[in-house]
Amino acid sequence: MWSFGCLLGELLTGKPMFPGHSTLNQIERVLTWTGPPTIDDLKSLKTDFGKEMLDLLSKIKPINRKQWISSCPA
């Protein structure tokens, strides 16, 4: 569902929903939008690398979605 929403958003705007200069930066941008993962989310990961990466990024504060939407170019 998430990927379909991102794909639809990109088709409608003609721009990437979460442009980033690296994989880590894209994950950071997604977490800024969705908020940090829960403890259960972190426990469900199968790799240590994924756990460490999300644990570091989980300290990102979610943004105000209305402000983000209003700042998007039309």
C-alpha cells in the first residue's frame, strides 16, 4: 500500500516523493514523514545492520504534515 501511494504521488507530481542522495538519506526522509519505528518494528527486523540503522534514525522528530504538504510545489 505504501509503495503504491508513493508511486501514485510521483506520477501525479512528476517528482520523487522522497528524493535523497543515498539510501540512508531516503530512509531518513521517510522516517521524518512517518515517525520513528516502534519497538516491535525494530524487533521484527532480521538483520543487525537494519536494526542499527533504524535505531540511529529512530531519533528523528516527525514533521508537521500540513506544513510539509503546503511546501510541496504544485
